[in-house]
Amino acid sequence: MSWEIVIGLEVHVQLSTQSKIFCGASTAFGAEPNTQADAVSLALPGVLPVLNKGAVERAIKFGLATGAHIAPRSVFARKNYFYPDLPKGYQISQFELPVVGQGALTIQVPAQGKQPAYEKVVRLTRAHLEEDAGKSLHEDFHGMTGIDLNRAGTPLLEIVSEPDMRSAAEAVAYAKTLHTLVQWIGICDGNMQEGSFRCDANVSVHKPGTPFGTRREIKNLNSFRFLEQAINYEVQHQIAVLEDGGSIQQATVLFDPDTGETRVMRTKEDAHDYRYFPDPDLLPLEISEEWKQQVAATLPELPHTKQERYVRDLGLSAYDANVLTQSKGIAEYFEATAQACNQPKLAANWVINDVRRFMTEGAKDENGEPAASEVRDGVPGRDAIRVPAESLGKLISRITDSTISNAGAKKLFSALWTAQDTTNVDLLIEQMGLKQVSDSGAIEKIVDEIMAANTDKVAEYRSGKDKLFGFFVGQAMKASKGQANPAQLNEILKAKLAG
Amino acid sequence: MFESSLKQMGDALRARKISSVELTQSYLDRMARLNPQLNAYISIDAEKSLAQAKAADARLAAGSADALTGIPIAQKDIFCAKDWLTTCGSKMLHNFVSPYDAHIISQFNNAGAINLGKTNMDEFAMGSSNETSYYGPVKNPWDTARVPGGSSGGTAAAVAARLCAAATGTDTGGSIRQPAALCGISGLKPTYGVCSRYGMIAFASSLDQAGPMGRSAEDLALMMNVMAGFDERDSTSLQRDKEDYTRDLNKPLTGLRIGLPKEFFAEGMGADVAKAIEAAIAEYKKLGATIVDISLPNSKLSVPVYYVLAPAEASSNLSRFDGVRYGYRAPEYSDLADMYEKSRAQGFGAEVQRRIMIGTYVLSHGYYDAYYIKAQKIRRLIAQDFVEAYKQCDVIMGPTSPSTAFKLGEKGDDPVQMYLSDIYTIAVNLAGLPGMSIPCGFGDNDMPVGLQIIGNYFDEARMLNVAHQYQLATDWHSRAPQGI
């Protein structure tokens, strides 16, 4: 019997508030060290925490978006340990009573080899609010350590899943879905390079039908690629140990992207006793039904709801609906395009193929690398789309009313992407001479001229050399400078050649 | 002049009979003479105090003075005061000059009061005798061989010796009331949440409360008008309307129901203390009060409950003192863990270390339920006892401390004996109630005895009324220690 992989994820989502979770200092990334460390961030004697309501609202949003229980009363607790970048000697977190209880997230696991794509529901155990620590800087201090407390006190939502995932692919699909969702509902900027979305993976293996194996926790994975690599390595490692007759010790491990391996950071024996207890400086967090409803009113339509609607009302495939809801920006762009041309399927094709390709290609810097500001982890923002949805809608309308050909439309789209004026589509069609000749008189005239100039070929054709049809199409297209409506041209040619 | 009430001083200042600079200077002179004997102050900074006095004089001249404008007030060294050394009585903060003002300090600054200096205290407010201070013990002005009580011992001694007009204290388990009793002055610990804790260095956050210490209930009422009030920077600060704590001072006490808890009079109280308390109760009967026998059955559990909860919170609150960002750091260490261990071992005194260890223990995995959770449950029972009691009475009275001031060093070797000196005061903190101590006579050693008055939640104005009426009828509060 083969091994079954069991994975649960803990994801730290940095909430997009302007100020920190327990004080007014800024959360902006990249400032000079300790310039965003006020008295509270520094944990000066006598300072006290005051909860940022914006952080709570974001937690409520997340709970609502995942159908989770939102605790009417939750409690902040102190997690006690010493570290230089933890200024109070404790982290304010939530322990026994978290703000968000059990919920669920539906994920799409993409096709892999022979296995087709499938949908899966991952249960969420809980999500709780807590503050981030500062940063220890070990370089540039000549054997000493520098401390930057700008990040200390940044609000985090720690989202804990049940051990419901059975492969690295499922774990990545879960992480990506979560990553999309938190940006979608506007609680996190999703910037993984800046640490706004960090994953810890609990990994174990066992034989189906037996209890779960001992897990090891891989800490601080800040890209989907590392998440996948780390889990795959960890799984191979655990299976190798077990098949060798060894046993797995509970441990926290770190993933080294350079070697592609995990190494033990600490084992169960030297695990901390965090001595959690309710923080006496903060009152229990109470969330009324009214507050919940106020927040609910600000929630956008969620990806899953949109997908269902696209399939049901717009006739898209489940795959297309899924691709279009990878980011809120893309979904909104698609909807605006579809509305402008009233052709949802064509709009979907254009957005999925052309728009997305141009977004990634168009967003590359001079070295051919994706520019970080526009493409984050493969999900570009809507600001990367250079062609307004109304213009793409117009372009699609011009295909369906036969003004331009498909080939002409591709040229037009490419031109629009770099055009100064991206709004006047019809003018650009004129200027580029893309308008098809759909006037049957004009096409007939061209055909007549070509037949007159090639009487020998006409005779050959009529005596049975069917292959020459392509020659006449080519000549006619050339004569029309490519602007003849191909369908019409075919029809007229066929009729005239038949004599 | 040193015997004048705050009201009299304020009147004299506003009438320009004396300037704040003159008043402040005369206190500074007296402090220079007497503080070396008493060690009541950790920091005195004449230049800063006089600069404030000058500003107060301008305000007095402009006619925009408040009740306390120009009056020199001492601040317990637990309150962060901008540009003042703020040590909390610890070597750990021997070099900490605060970059910001505690809410209480801002309130006094806004009122135009003069910060006369930072008073000595037990290290991190942990102690009942002021002997745990890194800056040495404070002496009781009534007998310098005896302790002033603690932890606000410096404040109590400074008020008793007339080294300030009035002063601030903090009370976690009796730290205002017990030293007030032992030094023969008045002190009030308000309802939890009435005075902001912002900038007050935390000992046990769910119990800590700032309050005034002075020579009379009337003075305390004026101090409360400055100190009390909502502060958004403290999440446990209560949002209530501003009140005038002097409003009820002159109400007669006719019909006042005084509850006497049988547990407070059962055992452990010195005979001399009992005699003074009984005399005070008799005086209240003369003033029109009636006596009700009540019971606080769980109050006997106060001390053990307190010595689980307070150290638990303290062990966490004091974690920030790690030698990393400010305060004491050991001069030599081998690595990070060694830096923490040496800095904290050298920076904290024995009593603080003892309580950190107790607190760490009771919060540890496997002990948390048996100690911390259990203590929280009993804490609720203790509070419930008071709720029941106040169905039968308006205020509760009893001794503040089982004995008068003991000798320096007398209880130094026995922490439990020391902890028991707060046996009557701790339940009040656990319940979050307001409590007071006022002088009510002298014991066998001619040392002052304190009467404790415990009020219902937010009943400070009534308690001040109850105390003030007694002080109109007696003169214990105006007795001053001789020989200093």
C-alpha cells in the first residue's frame, strides 16, 4: 500500500491597514529602520495597546468570505518568549478564543498528467488576529545584530487549515486560492516578496487507514514555488526515513531554496512553553451582529459566486470561469468587456488568451523579467491592462459585424496596447486600413479582373484542377490589399469560376 | 504654609500672596534638608520644577489658573515623565529618561501643577515596606527606624514629612492605602479604570490603579479632579462623564450604613490597631452612621489568589526589560541568552525575581489551570462577596493594615509575613473597587493607624464625603511627625 500525504497550512496574511494593530504607527513597507517605531512599537515602559478596528473589520470580512463562524466574543492572549525583535517579550495574539472559527475554502486543483482538474473543499480550522514581530538584521553589523522595529505590531491574520490536503499540488492550489481571496476582498495586498503572505506547511505521511503520521512544520515559505518544492522534498524525506525503518520526530524545519532541502530548526524537546494567558491590557473583542452586517455590506461578489454565475448565466465553461476569476481585476475587466460587446464567450476568449498574454509580456522589463509592480506571483493587477474594456468590447463588435477580420483584430489589439489614444477604435481601424471589403460589387470587380488576366488558369480550373482555387484566393486578396471579406470572396470566386 | 490645605494654597497663589516659584523653592529647600534622612525622593530637579513654577506664575497672573495651578506635587517614580529619569525603583531603569509623559503626568501638567520630583518606591511596586527599592529604603517620618510601608512609601513619607503638598501613588494590592496608614496620611485607590494607566509602568495590569495621597480627604478630592478621566490610550480606561469629586464633601452622614466584615475583625489584627479602629467606628456612630455586620466569606483567599495573579501578569509585563532597547544591560556576556540572563539577574532585585519566577511557574504548561484559572475563578467569588455586601451597606470599614509600621529589616527574611501585611487591602484590588485609608489614631509605638474605607464601584465622591466628615470631627489627619 502506498503512502498518503497529509498537509495542513498556516498562512500569515498581513492586513492592509494604514496603521499598526495596537498603535498609530505606519505599516508602510521599506522605510528607514525604526522610523515607524513609536513608543508602543518600542515597548517603552508604561505604554499600552489599543486595538485597530480596521484590522478587526478585515478579519470579519475574511470570516464572511469563507462562511466561517465569527466569534461574538474573542480574546487577545499574550504569547511569551524572548527574542530581540519581539520588544515586549510577548506577542499579542489570540489563543483559546479566535475571532474567526470554522470555515471552508473551495479550491480548483489543476490537471496534472493523466489526472484531470478537480474541485476540493478544504476546511478552515480558525483565523486569528495577531501582531507581527520586528526584524533582526544580521548583516552589516560586524558580528552584532541590528533590530528594526518598523514591522513590529503590523496586523496579521493567521489562517489555519485542517490537514485536508493530500499533495503539494493541492497545497499550492489552496494557497493560491487563499492568496486570490484575501486580495479580492481587499484585506491584504498579496505582496509575497514583501512578506504580506507567508505560509507554514505541516506535513506528514501515513498509510491510508492508519492514524496520521508525526508531522514536521516547514516555516516561512514565501512563494508558491518554494511551497511546492519544500513539501515535495519533505514528503520524500519522510517516506525515505520511514521505509528505512526509522521514525519521524516532531520538528520545525526551514526550507533552503538553494539546496532545495529542509533542515531542522528545533525539535519538540526544545519547543517553547509560551505561557499563553489573556492580555489584561485589552478587553475581550466583541463583534455585534450589526457590525458584522455593516462589514458584509462592503464585501464584493466572491470568486466562487462569480464562477457559478459565469457558467450559469454567460454560458462559459467551468475552466474559463475559473481562469477569469484568478484576480478581481481580470474578472471586472472581463465583465466590462462582455457588457460592452454583449458577447461573453468572445470576450472571455479575448481576455483569457490575448489580454493575459499581453499583460505578462507587456509587463516585462528590459531584461525580459516580469516587472514586480505589475505582476505579482503571476497575477497581474488590472493596472497592467493597457486597453480599456470598452475598446476591447468595440473591437469584438467590429469582428462580429464583419468590419474587421480575426487577423485584423489581432493586429488592431496589438496596436491598441501601445497606442496613445486607446479609446478611438474605429479611427484606428481606418488608419490601419483594416476595414474589410464587404461590398460584393467591389469584390466581383476584383474577381473579374483576375479571371480576365489569367484565362489559362481559369481554363485549367474548369477542366478539373481544383487546387488552383487557392491561387485565385491569393491573387484576389493581394489585389484587395488583404481587405476582402474572406467568406464573401470565397463565395463569389466559387460562383464565377463555376462559370 | 506647609500645613495649608491644597485649597488654601491655591487661594493664596491666586490671591498672589505667594508665588509658585516661592512656594516651590521653599519645598525644595525643605527637601534638601530632610530628604537625606528620609530618602523619599529618587529624583529631584530644582531647575525643571522652578521652570514649571515660573510658567504657573504667568498663568496665575493671567487669571487662567486651575485649582492646582502652581502647587508642588510629587510623582511616584512609576509614572513616565518626559525628560525625567523614570526608574520604577529599579536598577533595570537606572538610566531611563522617559521620552514621553504618562497620562497622569499630562493631566497635572495641564492643570499647571508643579512636578516637585519623583518619589521612591519598592522596585516595580513589589513590596510593602519600600525596602526593595534599588535606591535604598525610605524611612518613616514618624520613626526613621521604621518602614513607611509600600510600595508608594516615598510618596507617603514625602506627604507626611511635608516634603510636597500632595503626591501620586499606585495601588496593586494596597500600595497606596498601606503606606498611607503607616505614615498617618490619607490615600485613595479609585475604582479600576477611573485613572488611565497609560505611562504608568505596569506591575499587574488587571489590578494596577493610580490614585492620590495627601493630608486630607479634601485634598484627595482636588487631586482626583485632575487625575480621573477617560483616556483612549488605555483600553481599560472607563468612558464616563467628568465628575467633581468635591461635590459631596459636606453632606451629613446621617443614615450612612457602614458594613463591618466579620472576617476583618476576627484575628491577626494588632490589639492597638483594633482599639483605634473601634474608636473611629464609635465616632462615625456619633456622626449619624449605623453599623451593619456583614461577611466577605472568600476574602481570606485574597492573598493566595493575589500571589498567583499579580506575579503571573508581572512575569509577562516585565519581559520587556531585556537589555535590548533601553535600561540596564550587563557589561559582559557571551551570547544572546547570556545577555538576557545576566542583564535581568543583575538588573532586577530579589523580590522582583521571586515574583517573576512565581508568575512564570503558574503560567507554565500543566500548571496554568490549577493556578491561574483557579485563581481567576476565586477572584470572581471575592468580587461577588462585595456585591452581596453592598446590598446591606453603603461603605465597608476596617483596618488598612494589621499592624502599625514595623522596623526596617524586621520582615525582610520572610516574604510571606510581608505579603500578609496587605491582607485587608488586596480583596479590594481583586474586585476592582475603590478603597481609602485615613488616619484614625496611634498604636502602641505612637505610630499611626489607618482606617480603611471601601466603597462601591464609582463611589469615590461618597467615600471622600465619609472621610471628610470624620476629618472635620477629628484631628488625626492634621497631626505631623515631630523631630524632623
